Amino acid sequence: MLNNVRFDLSDYLIHFFRDVDQSSTDGILFPEHARFNNVAESEILDSLFLMRCALRHHKIFATWSYRNERPTIYGRSPAVCFTDMPLAAFVQSSSQRLARGENVGRYAFMFPKAAMFRVGARPAIYGLSQDARERQDTRPFRVLETDLLPLVEQYRYVAYSIGDDRTIDWTHEREWRWPYRGEQSHFESDGYNNLVETLEEMPGLDFESTPISGMGVLVQDREDVQKIVYDILTLVDAEIIHRSMFSFVIPLCDVEQHGSIMDPGRVSELINEHSVDLAPYFSIAENRVDEINCQLDDIIETIFASAGHGPKDQDDGFGKSWVWIPDNGSDLVRALCASDRIIVSTEGRYLLDIADFDSFPEGFEEHYCKKVAQRLAAQYEVNATYFTVRNSLSCDGIPFYTGFHDDHPFYNRTRIYD
């Protein structure tokens, strides 16, 4: 529609993440364990850390948006909140609010508005024609009388009042909300903040089951882009999302250098300039795939033939080991993915199983995984190590040994260390 091409309108909804101090009254429902690749070392959960947690779990978590220890989402459905501010307004507003000391995020997902409408997102309803009357028998939920607003629509309600002694005006947020309609056992009447053990249990908008394409990611700095692309590629390799789901990653430091981006055409150019092209990761030549696979087989057979092990190298218990190659953009990993020799675990480890070789020396799997990893690291100039679980044969078992430094994009860590 031609009338929608205006500097004050947007084709996208933005969901941003803010820093959260878990020791404050603004703390959020967040489990002690968010997988071993997400390491919270501070009570301050910064916005990049939280966004990567959401991305890796391919889910935006639905909440009740507490304020002063009361939910601001009405009805019985927690929700995911968005703003439909244009990109230029979001950049300007977030910068100004941060300068004033307000807690707002500069890390965000951008969703095509039409796609979100199709999956159930709707604009907020600011105020009602009558005074909002809350029922008193629905705690901990905040439920309005249904003659004012049907229960199924109450997640959209936002209090609004101007022109009297008390002004309540959140219309500047231009909010949209998506209601979570599934299992809500963590929000039963015995408490708002029932602890969940893992982020998998958190209700939310799951990318795996949501047919959306053309999404984008906003980050603050250029060095953040590599981390986000790493996470996206991992989800694609694990066949959790389609590679068309995410189209661009924009560092806001670049946006601010451009000056005004109020023109919708300039926003489109900016998105195109920062597009994420995953195609090269999936277009490695067949002869290169064959070459790398032959080289790998030779390396493994040569190491096995050397019989370079002794009693001290024997595995010390029931379990399994793999060669772990975390550099998911390398030719080595791309070739092994193309030939289905790589397992991508739930936590995003790229694992090579060497136990299928006839000459594999039983009882020394971890020892030889280390040796193969060392050769691969030297020959292909990649990070390569071993990964072992004990008392399990599953690559999703509890890690026992990993032998890998934690400064790689595989690890998502809080910026602050307590």
C-alpha cells in the first residue's frame, strides 16, 4: 500500500533485549542452567548474552512483564512484546534513553510485520472506553471483567490515562504482542516466578515451528556480527531452522555513521548492505568435499596404525568420545557436513565419530580423538579438540571432558564477571 511508505511506519516489528540485574526487583525468570555453552558468570545478564540464549534455543521467551512486582500482561496468556517503531526511531530512542540511564536494549530481533500478524501477533490496545475493572478472584493473574474485553484479547490491554491528575501513557512504545497459548505450568497460582530448570522449558515463540523468513538481527558492534552468524549457521546445520529465516545482521554502530535513515528506501539499502548470505557455506565443490574426506580417512588410519597408546591412555569409564571441530565456517566442517559425517549436538557442538573405523583400538577412544584433533588443527588451521561424556553414549550427555578454551564464539558469556 502506497500510503504505508512513510518515514514514521515500518514493515518490521522489533523485539529488543535489555540488561537484567537478577539481584534487583527487575529480575527475570531464568534457570541456573542454560546449557553448558551459555555461561552466566554474573548477576548482570547483559542484552547480548540474553539474545544469544534466545537464538540458541530458537525461542523468544513469553513473559508477564513485571513492573513493581506485578504483571503488566492481563489475561491468562503470557506474551512476547514488540515495538513497531521504524529502525531510525529505534536507534535514536534507544540511544537517548540509555543516555538518560533508562534500561533499554540495543540488541534486537526484527520480524516482518506481516509474518508476525499471520502467526497471531496484534497491536496493543491502549485504554478502554470504560474504567478497567479487575477481578479479585484470579490472582496471580490480572484479569479484567470480560464484559469490558474478552479474555482471549486481554493480553493486548495496556493501561492508558491522560488529562487528569495521574498520566499513564505508554503509546510511545507502539507495542505489539504475541500471546503464548500453550503449556503454562510454570505460571500456576502458587507463584509468579516458579523456577524452571532449563530454558527449553520456558514458554515462548519457537522459531522451529514458526514459518517466518526474512528476519533480521540488530547488534551494537561489528564484532558481534560474527557471533550471531555463528549461531544462525549452527541452527541451520542442526536442521532446526531454514536458512531463509534470517536475512540480515546490522551493527548499529554502522547505522549511526550513516546519519539519518528516516527514508524507508535508505533502510532497505542498509538491510541489503548487511545481508547474511549463507549460500557459500552450502556450495563447497564436490571435488573439494571428496578431497577432504579422503584426507581425513588417511589421517585417522595413519594414527590408528601407529598404535601410539599405552595402559595410561585407556578410557577410565563407560562413555563415548568424539572429535570436536567448533569452527563451523571452515572448509573442513563444511565438507564433513556435506557428506553427513558431522553430528550437530543440541548444544551446537560439531562432532566427528571415529569409532566406525575397523582398526579402531577399543578402550582408547578419547586418546585417539585427541590425536586426530591435533592433526586436523595443524593441517587445516582450525580449532579442533575432543569431547567426552561419561555414563552415556549420547552427545547430549553431561560433558566430562572437552579440552577447549572458552574464548571461542561457541561460548556465550556474560560481559561482566562477578
